[in-house]
Amino acid sequence: MAVQGTFDWQGRLESEGSVAFGSRWFSWLTGSRQLVVTHEGVRLGKGPVVGFDRMAAVSTARGRLTVHYTPLPDERMNRIERRSGQKRLVLVLPRLGSVRADDLAVWLLKLKGGPMADIETRPTGVARIHQLRE
């Protein structure tokens, strides 16, 4: 894990109040908006903030990061989300960017569980699922 990157992210979160990941200029090309991390949680673009307390897991596959979270009662879900019972926020990271999806996943879970939180990573085919160890 690139520890220096997470310190930079944490410092920016503390000083600026939010940190954005993903390219805002090429979002139309990748089909993914920026993932914005705040003290309260995460959001895609200008969408609603998903609190860290609702975050269940973060999965990564190549340059894609998916935040799985518990939906609110009035949130609409597609067929895949209904089957799993969780909503998803999907971020496609730039190929030549300096942010690794696995590092970002671990940092998000540390924001949820605290700096000493124990993170469990399980491989599932080409993807990896990161969760707080219970």
C-alpha cells in the first residue's frame, strides 16, 4: 500500500474538508463522475452523501472502485442492487493516474472504522472485496 498517498489524502481532507478522486475533465469518456470524500462520507459528483455508517464494503477490479452501501428506504435500486440488497457507487480511475484503487478502498474503510481498524481483503475472481474485520 502506498502509505504516503494516504497521508496526503488525509491531510487534504483535514485542511480542505473534501478530497476528489477521478478525472472531472474526462468523466464523459469514462462514464464515471468524481468520487468526493468528506468527513461525513462519500458521494459521486454532486449526488447525495453516503455516510460512512452505511458503507458495507469496497470492491476493486483493475482501475474500478465500487462502494457498496445500505440504501435508505426510499432509494430506488436496479435489478443487481435488489438481488444483493446493497446500492453501489462506481468510480473508474484514470489508467495513468497516481491513485491505486486498493489504496483508496483501504483508506475509505479506515475513515469508517478508525485508523487502527483491521481491514479484511478477499479475492473474488479479478476483483477484491475489502471490508472491516468483525
